[in-house]
Amino acid sequence: MSSSEPSRHEVSSFEDVMGPASSYKSGKATIIHLNPDEKDTGRRIVDFFSGLAYGTDGSFEKVAENIYLLTPPGMAGFAPTTSGE
């Protein structure tokens, strides 16, 4: 079963996408801090995660500047807490 605590990943290049993708595929909500080296790379990474979510009936949404939430199917209504981090 999935954990209630989301995994968190820093992504700056395509070499970094497998960690968050694997966490998502294992059923965990995943917070992605996108810090791309180039703007075009950032767009491609967003497209990758959007396609992953769409292809698996999950969701991918921007929650703040450069912060995205990748949520597996069946976790509707998931909202990460933001208490004093």
C-alpha cells in the first residue's frame, strides 16, 4: 500500500527523472522540485511527467514556482502539508 508521506526529489536534468518516476510507479505521491539547467530541458521534463501521469490515470500539477506534485491514481484529494519546513 502507498505511504501517506510523499517522496521528494530535486530534478535538474533528464538523468534525474527515474527516481521520482519510480516512486510514483510504486504508489507514492511525489513532490518534484524542478531546477533545470536550461528552460527547454525543464519543458521536456514537465512533458515527461505529464505523459507518465496521463498514461497511468494519475495527476501532475504545478503547486508553486518550480514545484510539482505527481499523484498516482486513487489518491484524489491528496494535499501535502506545508508546516514549517
